[in-house]
Amino acid sequence: MREARKTMIVGEELRLWLGNHIRQRATQAKIDALGAQWNRGSVHQHFVATVANASPISAATIAEAFRAMFADDAWIDVLIGELANAMRDDPYFVPPFRALKNDIHAGLLVYEDAHVMVAAGVTRALELATHKQGKQGGSINFSGQITVLKFVHGGGAMLSFWEAPRIADDFTAAGAGSCRLVDRRRISDGEILVIDGRSQSYVVDHAGANLLLLQAAIKVDQAPLAVEYDAATGAYLGSSATDDADSRVQMIATLVRKLGHDGAFGAVATLLDHPRFFVRWHAMRELIGIDARAALPHLTAMTARDPHADVRAAAQATLERVRAGLGEKEAA
């Protein structure tokens, strides 16, 4: 009865807030003020200086700079305190940072530029245990980026560490090899790790308490792909783009096809010269979806001229299927 009454009170408060534009604007003003304060503050400026002072700019120099910066994590307590105070004063306040969330982890992106993304977050022990119990097999993900991790609170977590062939610009499925377990140990409070996601990965196997993490993901010198392997067998499972721009190009190509615009074929065809092999192949698939017959000359050329072996092989296999579907015979 008490819980039902509490729910009714909260529901009424929310209804009143949603119906009061002055209160909503006041909440937004607090969010904007804290965001501006953070951007002008010493911690944010320290992030800027940390990147600027890394010389020469490379994944290694930036990773080392953030490893040194993460040695002092007092700023995270200040940030958490400011957010807690703001939410205590206004229950509808939301942090002025992009939220990062999945089944077991919740975090905030507190800094980003062209070279690095810095986040603070919590991995929840209960959700981790539930996730592990309900998961069959599992996979090991290699991010393609160098990442600096600080376990502010390690939660008594047991981590496993994995290695695989380095992900390079000329990555192929045939050359992906397999991943292997190289170490398993308990993590300590305050421990800092540098994981080269182009050939290294880690998994939180279990934890006795929640983990509080700082993470700097280095964009410089990142591999074009993140790669996934089967945890049980070590076999290659698949890959995905690491660069948001590459992902957006692929999504736009799909959208253009679905919209059915007269200029769709020509627009997507320009992507056949894209520097990323997986974008070129995605573009070819969309061209076939737009007009398979018109795509045939491009597909035929791709079988011989594309610089990437996987693309040539996929194009050859697809060419035979498209010709069969169109009722055409390969020229002698």
C-alpha cells in the first residue's frame, strides 16, 4: 500500500512537471549551466592539454599521457558529487553528457575530440552475473583501438586476457586466425591497464561488487575494423567498422536504396572507390538491390580490380548468382 502511494505521488509530480514549461526550462538551464561549467573547468582543460602535449600525436603517446593523467582520479569524485547535488535539487535533472549503456554497464562520455574519447562508468556485478548465466558460449571482441582503463573500484573482479592476430588495413577473414587466452587474474583497486585492441582484449569473467571505471579510447591509429571471435573455439565470427563515418556512409547507402530516388544508383556507385574495402562491398550490395542488371558491369570489374582479396572473392561468388538470377550466361 505504501509503495502504491509512493508511486502515485511520483506520478503526480511528473505530471505537474510535464505540464509546467517554466519548471522544464529551469531544469534545462541547470543542465546547460553544469555543462558549460564542466567545459570551462580545470578537468576538461586538463584533458585538452593532455592531448595537445602528446608529441608526436600517436596512439602510443596519447595512451601514455592518459595513463599518467588517470593516476590521479580525484576529479571523478568531484564530478559525481556535482551530479548528485544537481539531481538531489531537481529530480528531473539529467547529466549534460552522452550516456553510454548496455546490459551490464552504464557510463557517461565526459570528453571527446578527434583523438580520444574519455568515459566514466559503472559495471554492475549483479547484471554481469545474470548476463553470464544466461549467455551460451559468448564472444571475445577486439575493439581495434588502444584503450587506457583505470579500475577506480575493481570490485574484486576476475579478468581474462586474450590475443589475436593484429588487425591491419589489409585485414581479411581468411587471415583473421583465431584468438587465444593468455592470462587470467584478479584486478586491484586503482589498477591501470593499457589494452591494444588491435591485437588484445579482456573480459570481466565475474565480480564481487560493482566496478567503477575510467576509460580513454584512442581514435588515432585505430584499425579500420573491430573483430569478434568465438570464446569457446577461438574461431573468427565477424567484424564491424570502428569509424563512425564509415558506418554512417553504409547507412546512407542503404537509405538511398530504400528511398528509391532516381539518382540512387549513381550516388551509391561513387562509393565503389571508397578507401575502406567493407564500404566498397556494402555499396556493391546496395547497387545490386537498386538495379541488378545495371550493377553487373561494376560487379564484373570488382572481381578483377578490387585491391582486397575478400571483396574480389565475394564479388565473384555474387556475380555467378546475379547472372543466374537474370538468366544470363557468362561470356566465354
